[in-house]
Amino acid sequence: MSAKEAFTLEVKENGRVFLPVAFRQSMGIEPGERLIARVTEKGKAELVTAGHAVTSTRGMFAYLVPDGVSLADELVQERHDEAARE
């Protein structure tokens, strides 16, 4: 899908929106996947997959953790150290 490709979506009475197959395929959306809709300004919105949102957020903070460092491993070690002191 090119960035300029557009799809027309219709909002039904109950608020449901049908996402065409071509749209779902171009975004890699699988059945049961969660999407995040953000209102960016009045009359304009952004629709992203939850996976994309997580990846994007991780990327924003990646510079805070040096390569090769696992914050999860550090947290587990801290908990073990705390438990040993008790």
C-alpha cells in the first residue's frame, strides 16, 4: 500500500466500521488483533495496530538503555538481592 492509498469506510448505526480486506492486508491486521485509534485533531484520526504502537513506543525510549543491557534481568536481580537481605 502506498502512503497515498485511501479507503472509504462507512460507520453503521451501531458505530461499527467495516475494514475492507485490502485495507486489513495492507496493514497486516489479523483476526482478533487490537487496533488503536487516536484523534489527532477535530475531524482527523490515526489508526495503528497495537503491535506498531508498542514498537514505536519502545523505539522512543531505546536510547535510554545501552545495547546488551536487559532491564528485565536487572529487575529480577534486584528482587533476588532484596529477598536475600530480608
